Amino acid sequence: MNMYAILRRGGWRSPEDLGAAAERSRQVGDEEMSDDIRWIRSYVLEEGGGSIGTVCIYEATSPEAIREHAGRANLPVDEIIPIVDTVVVRSDPEPAKT
């Protein structure tokens, strides 16, 4: 499998909407397409105007598999970018306590 960054701009109106989408994504990936796609992590973006977007990191067999997964899970896909390497300077920081 190859690594991809998936840009999903302004896909959700609330953290609850995003949570429901994450559960659909996990379910489709783990139960229906586990040989083709694996969700690694996502970064949540404040898009302005009250919407939330994400940059999602996935392993997948192809961009087509990512699009199929998104269609099954009812997720937006604005852009799919192949990742050719990883440079880790520091581990991701712990989220702030709210």
C-alpha cells in the first residue's frame, strides 16, 4: 500500500458531524475494505464560517480505493496527494485539554 494525504475542505458543521463521519470511515475501512485502505490519522482544520475540514493520512492501494471508501462512507474528497516520504522532527503534541 502507498501513503496518501486526503484534503477534505469544509466537510462538516460541528464536531458531532465529524465524529459520525469518523465512525463511518472506520467502519467501512475496517469491515468492508480492510485489504485496500487503512486510516492512519487526521488533523482537524478550522475552516472559518463555522465549518470543519480535515487532512487525513491513509494507506491505500490506489487513489481509486480512497474514492470508493469515501463514497461508501459518504465523505468529501477535495484532493488526494501521494506521500513520498516522512520527516518526523517531533512527535505530534498532545491535544489541549478543554
